[in-house]
Amino acid sequence: MNHKAGFVNIIGNPNVGKSTLMNAFVGEKLSIITSKAQTTRHRILGIVNGDDFQMVLSDTPGIIKPAYELQESMMGFVKSAFEDADVLIYMVEIGEQELKDEAFFYKITNSKIPVLLLLNKIDKSNQEQLETQVQVWSEKVSNAEIFPISALEGFNVKEVFNRIIDLLPESPAFYPKDQLTDKPERFFINETIREKILIHYKKEIPYAVEIETEEFFEEENIIRIRAVIMVERETQKGIIIGHKGSALKRVGVEARKDLEAFFGKQIHLETYVKVNKNWRSNQNQLRRFGYNN
């Protein structure tokens, strides 16, 4: 039997639905999803296996103009997505007119590999608006196949999935067939806690936070986890903890519930907060957290 396999890399502006799409394809919550921009910081692989195919999906950070070292590293992950793609997914949303980086846009419009342009969130538009947007993007990215979709509602997602399989090259699998992602357990613990912080805290707080799982002990019926929430300043530490620890407790309770669903086991989660001054601009700290690698 002929077997297909390839890398399918998803790029686009912040908050257009890239993570929602990948999670829909994989059937698992690998990428965190919030209404805030810059939710995804790393390049995350989600692996979908069939008897005769393996689709290696890559969710990348939203394209921005970097303002500090962390964001420079995030855009490095996006650049790498152009280098190994067999199929490129360029995701936009209704009402969007341009990519926030001309160099990336040039790479898309001059790509030698298949490009699928997914016009997402069409559940928020009417037919006239949709037709206008399809026309706009067909002129801007003439080398792309355009699919109107709603990643959240599942509209046209299966059709896009099947088209990707059509476009994959013949190849043996790159990963074991039972593998779901390239990331270790601790990565998903960190991301789950960070998602709750993105949801519950405002302004600069979520962007000044990094999570590190210091202990992970798996027993037969329970997983014991100790994680540190790092912030850049003492004032941020107080905000994360909240009055009598109430805010931190809420983060821990919600993260524990999600982790129990993810791992299928009881979770004992212990979290604490510490200051790591200006970690977002410190090359050594960024390498420690998996950036600039």
C-alpha cells in the first residue's frame, strides 16, 4: 500500500484560529486557545495518523513585529515553518486584509509548495461579505486554494483535511504511529497553567509569565506536579497570587481539572510564584525555557 506523510505548517496573524484548527484536526487539545493575541509561543507539532498516511501539523505563533527578545524567538519558529513544509496553510479571518510582515507574505505568494488559504470565522459573516473576501484573497494570493471555514464550528474542516491528504507526498511515517506530538508531558502542564493565566489576568500580566514544571511524579493512580509561575516584577507576583491566595488557587483548580482530563488520572498540582527579572529579554533564560533553540 502506498503511504503518504508530510509536514503541514499553519501560519497567520495572531488570534485567527490556528490553534483551534490544529486541535480540530488532531482531536486533542494540544495548543491553548484564548481570545488574547500571542497565545501560542512555541512551534507545536500535532501528529494525525491513518493506515496509509501521517500528517504532521505545526501550529506557530501569530505573526507580529517583534518588540523584545521573546517575540524575536517566536518569529524564529514561524520562519522555520517555511523551511520544512510540504503543505502550507495560510489562515486569515473574515475582515482581515493583510499579513503583518511583508517578508512572510512574499514567501507565501511565491511558495513552490501547495498553499491552502483558509478564510476562517465565516460563521461571523454573511454571504455577500464572504464572497467579497474570497475575491480579495484570490487576487492577493493567486497561488493558493481558498477554503472558507469555521474551525470552531467544524464547517469545511473535514474537506480541508481530505485535501491536505491529497497533497501529501508519498513517504514513510516520520514518527511512531501512536505518537500524538513532539512535546513532553511537562510542556502541556506548563501550557495548561499559562492558559488559565491568559484567561483570568489582564494587561501585561499574561505576557510577563512563564511556567516551569519542577517536579513530575507519576504513580499508578495519581500524578504529583510541582510548577513555578515566573513573573518579571514583585508587583506582578502579588497580582498573580491575589487576596489571600484566591487568584492563584483559581488558576490551580482550573488547570488541575484540565490536566486530569488530558492525562486520564487524578492530579495533585502544587503551584507557587517567583520573580525572574526581565526574563523575556534575557537570552540565557529564553534558552532555558525552550526559546532560541
